[in-house]
Amino acid sequence: MFERFGRSARVTVVLAQEEARELGAEEIRPEHLLVGVLQSAGRGLAALLGAHGLTVDAVRGRLESADDSEDAQFDDDAEALRRIGIDLYAIRAKMAEAFGRDAWDNALNKSGRRRRRYGHIPFTKASKKALELALREAVAHKDSTILCEHLVLGILRGGDPVAVGLITEHVDTGRLRTEIIGSLDAAA
């Protein structure tokens, strides 16, 4: 399937992997694909998405605020443990002293496995589904190449709650779908 990806769609996948790595994710999720699209979209799609407020900064801001809520959860957990005599902040400081200042943050992710610092990062099932649906969108529109527009349509059809939620904060998905299809038809 990857051989059918146009240049910007290929760049999107590479950027999605970089975004996932930057965020310390174990897998490439649909929201990483969305950020990749926003970074690599051509002028027409970028203008269409930007007109609705869908920009790299806006989406990254929301993803980072989700990370901030995880930090708040750490604070809540630390407070609960403090009540029974365990100082999580002291443990974190000792780890930093022994293993380096980023030891705590780099040691484990949510799944309990080591974070990937290099190499291939796999796609989640939802991301694979979005990519497959992008191919189906390209075929349905009789396009021989998968474009960033098809990737957005695949993300929308995939229905991942995080990625679609990031989009619906800015624009109705039906409206966006119609506008993207219109731009594909106009370019044909």
C-alpha cells in the first residue's frame, strides 16, 4: 500500500513517527498522523484546514495539554502516597541523582514498557485503519495516488475519538469531509 502514497503522504507518515517519538509514544496513533498531515499538506489543504483553525500549533497545544493532565495525575498520586508515608517526589529525586535528571520520565511509558528513542515505531490498529481507509478513499475517487486529503478522510472515517475530537473542536466532520472531497474534485 505504501507504494501508492504520494510524496506529501509519505512525508506525513515520517512526520507522524517523529511526532510520536517526540511525545514518547510507543505507537503511532491517528492524532500523530493528523499532526503529520498538518505539517506536510500542500497549500490548498493547509489553507482549508487552517481556515477552520486546524493548525499544527492548535493540535499540538491540545496534545500537550493532555500531557499536562497526566502531570496533574502524578501530583494526585504523589499526594495519595504521601498520606501513607511514601514521598514520590523524593523517589523521583533519588532516581535523577542516580540515573540522570530524565530517568523517571524516560524509564517507562503508560504501558510499562521502555520508550522507543530510535528505530521503527509501530502503528496502532486505529492508525492502520485510517491508512487503509485513506487508500479506499483514493480508490473511490479514482485517484492512483494517496494524498494528504485522503489521509484526512481516512482519519475521519476511522472515527478514532482522540483524532476526531481534535478535529471537531474546530469544524464539523461532515462539513470538512464535503470540503475536502470538493477540493479533490476541483483538482481532478
